[in-house]
Amino acid sequence: MAVNQTATTINGEFRKLITEADGYQPHLIAPEQGSHRLIESTLVTIRGLAEAAVDATHSILKDLVHKAMSETPTSRDFQGNNRSPV
């Protein structure tokens, strides 16, 4: 439910920015400022989601590398090394 509520909030914010930026309410914001604000707002909004996706992907890939190393006979020769492969 939180994702759905977040999506609704984001859509409302974007709708407001686009309405202001397309000249419908020209006294509030210039079109180029509206485009700039829309891009800024989008970056701020998706930053946390993007970072979470990158962290999750990194964790999955790291687990796959460790699993592949443990299943590969030649990699066991290098496992005495305490360095992480990733």
C-alpha cells in the first residue's frame, strides 16, 4: 500500500509541475523553470529507490560470485586469501 500511495503522491506532484510549466499558470513559473523543477523533483524522488535497487543488485551479484567460487575447483586454491573477490 505504501508504494501505491507514494506513486499517487508522485503523480500529483508531477501533474502540478507540468501544469505550472506548460504555461497554464504562467504567473507561477516560467516553462524552462518548470522543466528544471520537474527534472530536479524526479531525481530527488527516485534517488532512494535507485540506490535500493543498486544495493539489492550488488548483494545478489556478490552472492552469485561467492557461490560460483565455492563450486569451482580451481578457485579453492585462492580461497586461503582473505581478500573478497568483490
